[in-house]
Amino acid sequence: MQFPPSFETRMQTQLGEAWNSFQHAHDQPSPISIRLNPHKHADRSLGEAIPWTSAGYYLKERPSFTLDPTFHGGAYYVQEASSMFLEQALKQSVDLTQSLRVLDLCAAPGGKSTHLLSLLNKKSLLVANEVIRSRASILSENIQKWGHANVVVTNNDPDNFKRLKGFFDVMVVDAPCSGEGLFRKDQEAMNEWSPENTNLCSQRQQRILADVWPALKENGVLIYCTCTFNEEENENNLLRWSKEHPVEFVDLTIDPAWGIETIRKENVIGYRCYPHRVKGEGFFISVFRKKEEENPVSISTKQNFQRAGKKTTEKIQDWFGNINDYSFLVQDDLLIMIPERQYQEIEFIAHYLKVVTKGTAVAALKHEKLVPEHSLALSIDLNRKAFKEIALDLPQALAYLRKENLIIGEGERGFTLVSYQDVPLGWVNLLGNRLNNNYPSSWRIRM
């Protein structure tokens, strides 16, 4: 691999004798790794486990994920192994048994957000934000596939979060960066690299931290990460920040066998993954607490949400395990489910931020009928016994995901769940001698 000359010069200085190993690692193929959805995937015999995460695995070769129906059903997420170190950062800095408000600020396409949802308990609330509208739609799709209701997807600039003073217990800032850690797998990242761009990235990262800082409560935890090796975007950025704001860095316990480098620069503590030391790409992460007084915003709402009527909720009584755990809202002829315990918080967020999706869309309201929404089929809260279900074989499942016609359930009628290898994929409406394939047109596979 031919690196940009100024990048090569800097990294030779940064790595010293390890430069040759670093260079050699970039001539090797990138490891393939996935992280399982613990609510949907029981198979733990996939191969070599990623040591710093509970549900991550390396694959021996890259399959066609597009042609695996369980991927579309949210049974796993294809994610780079180094970035799964987020799990250690969270587990070692936060009491996950508590009810937490968590912000994933730069969340698309959803790797860290889905990981957070797997680690947080149902009492917690995740706000997954993406500033770019088109990427926010991709984020929303991946969140829906993961199947949790305790999440709100927003489309806001970091500056908008200043209104939510002291609201969040935890923030994850996966800051936009120069992408040096992705050179091996993304040629475009290397083509776009320049010293000027790294300086711009460093300045933008500082602005993002300044914008979002007021929304973190006193003693709250901020997890800062990038996929670059550049010290100006990593530890030097945090050193500048710590000289302007009272913070306390968290010292994580890591196994030396993992190969992750611990960085200590004055009071800054960070962790770096190099591709010649770990089985993964380049990654940097640091965890620190806000030791600065922040008067939290008062959570008051204006009752903007419209609750569903009793007649509607009676129709879905059997669709969920305990219906009393949820609130059901009506918005634009759509029935939406949010956790009852987070009702006020979600309504408050919707008042201040641009919400893309919240909770789980349950059904479209069409006259007196309820037409099940696709996200309901993917929900981990769905009571599958309340619906007819047809298990598909692989050709049938792929035909369904292409939104083609199927010949199943002849003579039967009604909305029916279809699944593959016990993973729900969506709905069909059986009409006796034919059916309607209700898979979302915008999600259909075209391979």
C-alpha cells in the first residue's frame, strides 16, 4: 500500500521500530467481524470470539451479508472489531443496572447505537443522533432492525443539544475524523487524506465537544472515539479540552494480550488500536467524567403526544408480553409504542429536537383496521404467539426480501409473520388464493 508521503513520515516518527509491522499489516486483508443481537441470535459457535466484547466474532471469510435473511432481520450487525471496545469503556465507567439517559451523537450508520442498546437495560433511554438527513434514515433502519423501543432517532446539529442542559448521563462522541485507521479497507479515506484535512478535523472535533458539553450532567461520562491515529485529533485534542474544563479521565483495566495500547499524556488517558497489534482496524477511545457544575434542565412537557384510545389498545392487547409497560401514541394515522417509564423524557426530547423515529411503529390505522408495521415484526417485544407465523426456506426468504410474489399459506387469510431460521423478517397479508408482500419497498434487496 502506498501511503501519502506526509502521513508516512509522521507515522514513522510515531511508531519508530514498529513502522515495518504497521506497513505489513496494511498489506493483509481486513478482518471480518460481526456482533450478534443477544435477543435474536442464540448461535455462539461462530468461530473466534473478539475478546473485548461479549457478542462479537471474527469470521473466517466474508459471506454475502445481503443474501443472508437473518442479517435483514437484525440478528447481527457487521461491525469492525476494534470499535467494539466501546463495551469495555461503558461497562467500566457506568453502572449499567441504573436508569441512564445516553446520547450517541454521531450515530450513523448505527454500529455503536445498536451495541449500546444491547448493553443498556430497558429502564434506560438512548438518543441516537445523526446530523446528515440521508444518513439519519439509514440509522433509523438499522435501529428498527435491532428491535428495541427505548430509543429515539434524531436529526440535529450538535449545537441543538445545548438546550438540554445536564440531561444526559452518558455521551458517546464518535467524532468525524481523518479516517487514517480505515486506510486498509477504504481507499477513498486515503484519497481524501491531507495534513490540512486533519487540522480541519481537529478543529471540528473541538467545536463538537464544545457544542454538546452543556447537555452532559455533572459527573456524567463522555466516551470520545475516532478511527484515526493522529494525535492532534486524539490525545492532544483532549489535553486541550482538559485544560479548559475540569474533567477526570477513567483508567480502564485491559488485558495485555489484547494488544491495545494505553496512552498517558499528562492527565489524559486513552487507548489506541493499531492493525499490527490487534485483529482490527485503527481506533482511539478515551473516557472521562465531567467535574463541572451543570444545573440540569427542568423536564416539563406540553402534552403534545396524542395517546391512543382504549378501543385501539384493546385490539393489540395480546401483541406484547405486558402491554402496561408501554404507552401507545397516535401520529399521522400511525400507532407508535414507547416505554411508559420514558414517556415524559421522550415527549421532552421531541419538543426540543427533530425526531426521525421514536419507540416502535406498531401499526397503520386504516379506518377500523390495524395494519401491522414492519418494525413491529422486528421488535424484541413482540408476542409472536399472537400471530400466525410461516417459516420460510432460503429461496422463499430471499424472494420475500426482494418483495417478490410468494406461494405460501394458500387458503388462509390475515396478516401473518414470516421468519427464517427463527428470525422474524416481516409481514405478509394472506388473501386466500394470493398474498400481499408487505416488506418495505425502500428496504428490498436488489441483488
